[in-house]
Amino acid sequence: MDTPATPDTAPDTARLRDRWHATATAAGATRDPAPYADRLLTAWAEPQRRYHTTAHLADVLARIGVLGDHAADPAAVELAAWFHDAVYRPDRSENEERSAALAERALPELGVGAARTAEVARLVRLTVTHDPAPGDTNGEVLCDADLGVLAGEPDAYAAYAAAVRAEYGFVPDDAFRTGRAAVLRQLLALPRLFRTPYGAAHWEAPARRNLEAELTALT
């Protein structure tokens, strides 16, 4: 089973830049993609982040590499991964909307066409619910790649959970436990966490074990 790096693993930013260049080019960019990579990587490295970091971005992109053949438009999915947490403040609820709006501004500047830009923004907004409609293969790949961290080995999952807690360090322990437990119950209540064939086969069972173990520890 493919497992993610722990949240504090520093990714190779040069490789991320190369991947961004390849993705932007495949998506039809007509301007130099490099300045956009720099801006995005700067955003992903902001100091308030503990889990939603460049390591998370690299992990999501790696899992898209595993799942990518399932997507109708792999370039749109990869662009959506770059933008899906580009705006992130743990004390705000509109991060996905602001990230989608950023994509809607940046991608036309880069030369990406209107239809693909709209698809990228739609995919970013989909990460609010992680509930793609049946047949939405682009959404299935992005959501599975984003949730794939839930299926990590126990030590990797523990590092992920600790990083999430650190991002919400301003929340008192009791309130955090209550809110986190509600999120875990919501995830466990889903008929399926993963919608791609690969995700369902390889990530569903370990993710549910991890979620149940964390919920038990919290409650």
C-alpha cells in the first residue's frame, strides 16, 4: 500500500517546481509558469501551517500519480491539487472558496483556457465535502488523493493527527476533542471514503481503522 510521508517531511521544492511546469504546460499555459510556482510554494510554506504544508501538497500529487489514469482530465486534477489549500487559515471557514477564486484569477493569466480553469475551480470547491457525484472521475481522483493520508501506517497517521492538532493550537483541548470527534464520525458515516477503484481496494480499510482508533482515543 502506498503511504504518505509524515507531515514534517520536507519535500524537494525543485522537483515540485518541475512538476508544476510540466502540469501547467500540459494544461495549455502560454506564459512562463515559474513565477506562479514560486507564489504557490510560498503560500504552502506559510508559518501557520502544520499539516497543510508543501509536504501535504507533494503527498497529494504523488497519490494523483497513482490514481491519475482514472481521471478524465489529469492536468485539471493536478492543477486543482496545487490550488486546493493555497489559501489556508485554520481559523477561517472559507479557505476552499478563496483558493478556488485564486485559481480563477491565476490560471487565465497563465494562459489556461476557460473550460479547464472552471473545472479546476470546481474541483477545489469539491474538497469542502469530498463527495464527488457518481461518474465524476476528476473529483474522485482529487478527493481520494486528498484523503489518502487517512490510510497511512499508524505512526504516519499519528503524525498527521498531531499536525492537525498543532494547526488548531488556538482551540482549547475540550473544544478540539469535541470538534475533531464530530469530523471523524462524519467521515466514518460515509458509505465510502474512497471512490476510485484503487482507493477503495487499498485505502478504505486502513483509513477506517485509523479513524476509529483516533475517535476511541478522543472519547
